[in-house]
Amino acid sequence: MEPRGMKKWRPFATMPEQYIGLQEIIKRQLEVPQLVLTKEQMEQINFTLIEALHTNKQVYLTYYKNEQRITETGFIQFVDSLGNLFIFIDEVFELKNKMRLSELIDVRFI
């Protein structure tokens, strides 16, 4: 007699549509509408970014991506207010991330 191994779980995977539907429902529950920042809030974010750039202080960045709010820690490497972009290096993987300033929700010093 041969052991069944993973064959016994195959009946539960016969309806892939169910899993796709559940993943879509979970994704919709995590969606957050993008905030509209006031002019004062945008100026404060810009000043904080520039200060973090010049002092090389670590910051918390909260930004909007793929209909979700994401918070990361990192260092600001470049800010272009006219071009509406900035570059930050995340703390975990030390990767350069290029983002638009319009995606930012909040920037705070650690």
C-alpha cells in the first residue's frame, strides 16, 4: 500500500476561481482612498524632505502606492521639487526608490 502524501489535498484546490475571488475581496478591503493634502501640508513635507537631505537624518515615509498606504524608514538622497520627484534609500534592503512627491502622505523624523 502506498501513502497518499499530498494527493489527499487535491480536492480542495479544484476550484481556483474561489481563491481568486477571495484574494480580490481581501485586496478591496485593504484599499484606501488617496488623501488630498493642503498647501501647508505639502510645504511642510517639502521642508522636512530638504532638512532630511541636508542633515542625513533617517525619516518615516508614508506614501500611497497601489491603492494602499505604506510606511517605510529610510534616508533621503535627492529631492527635485520642480520635477515632482525624490529618491530615498530604504533601511531594510538599502535600495534606491524613486518616487513622485505627489504620492507622499507624510514625512517625519525618527
